[in-house]
Amino acid sequence: MRTSFHFLFFCLLSFTSRAQSPAAAPPFSKAVLHHGMVFISGQVGVDPKTGQLVKGSFEREVHQVMYNIGTILKSVQLDYSDLVNVTVYLKDMQQYAVFNAVYAAYFKGRLPARVCLAVNDLPSGARLEVAAIAGLPASPKEVVAGFLREVRSGLHPEKARHYFADTVLAHQVNSENPGVVQRTPANYTAHVREFLHLFGPFEFTVTELLADGDRVYARWVQKGIHQADIDDYKATGLPLVEYTSAVYRVEKGKIVEYWLQSDRKGMEDQLKRNAAIAAVPEN
């Protein structure tokens, strides 16, 4: 993922340098990739096809600026939703409301942080200039690693909303009764809290984490204490160990689907053994 972004930026910046003569090229990059962030230089309403500032209404100029920003974002497989900070420069603050009306149409949901400044003049006779910063999405492996570390570990179940899409397909892979359920961040939070109720503050160790494209394979060991009834087995206060593996599919920085398989037979054998031990009267 990181390599592809670097390659795309190389292509973008190479194209920019070839498209302008040395005399015309300004002394800055259109955009720079640094530590997972994309820094986009100030954009004015210049039509890249003509190299001239668009003529007409202020609204048309705003649309051109946003189009120019969108083109840069698209070139690195991002969109307006990936913007985290925007700086706006206006020559006439009387146009502030007009700018907002056009600008807002480019966003759905979360808006980036923003600063708006009044200025005396701008390059090319422009009436506005907009600079922006976008964040690169985490790689699928980074997303799953964070999810396991913070959420599935039982440390912060409430953070499921940071890692799960609004609806996640959960495939329960077992031979006797395979099935698919839909999970949400809220019910997954409740699911992990149920683990804490059953096993107490368990020990959680990831033993394998492998990624291939949008799929991430994980294997872990969970060690806890049998603190509440599980199926027909009464709590014994004795240790329980669970071995589980899962494959997660990640889209746009969120888990959207997973296939999970646990050692159900091993868990049942432990529950039976612990029940037998607990049934032995103390001397």
C-alpha cells in the first residue's frame, strides 16, 4: 500500500514537471507525501487545460479550485473525505457565505478542520486560494493489528467504531453449523464485553498476522478464568484457553467482513474437565 502511493506520487510529480517549462514552473510541488500525510499546495481557480484563471462568477472559481484539489486527491486514490485540514484564503470576506455553499457540496459526513483568512492579493489575480492536507488510510494489516490490540484484546471494546464499518459480515466457520451474522460496532463492543464477563480480564496474544492485499490473516491465544456460565457449564473459576484464527477483509480503512474459526472441541473438552474437577468434593 505504501509503495503504491509513493509510485503514484512519483508519477504525479513527474507529470507536473514535464507539463511546465522551466521558466513557468513555480518553485514548489503540487503535493508532497510525508509520514502518511498528503500536503497539497494552495490551489487557485486555474483551468489546467488552458493554464488560465477561469472567467465568470466567483462560484465558478470555487468549483475550479475544488476540482483541482479533487484531481490531485484522485491521482493518489483518495477523495475529499480523506481531507483532514483545509486552509482558505479569500480576497473578499463578503464572499464567505458563497464559498461555504459551494465548498460544502463536496463533502458527505465528516468535514475536515479548516482555517479561513482574509488577504490583500493572490497569484494570477485569483479571488481565492485553498491549501489542504489529506491523510493516507492505514494499510489493512495496520487496521487489523490496531483492532486486535485495542478492541478484541478487551482493553477498549468501545473503540470498535474506529475499526468496523457500519455493518460487518461475520462468517462463523464451523463444520456443524456454519453461518453468517451481521455485526455493528455497537454489538461487537457488547460481544467483547461478554467475553470479559465470561473470562474476566483475559490475556490476549496474537501469534500470527499475515496480509495479502485487502485480506489479513490473524491467529491468537486467549487465556482467562471461567467466571460465568458457558452453555450448560457452570462457572468453575478454573483456567480456560481459547485458540482462534480469522481472516479479515478491509475496505477504506475499515473491517467490512471476516471469517472466524475457533477450537470449539478443545474448549468443550476444557469445560468438561473443569466441571469434573469442580465436582470433586474437597477433603
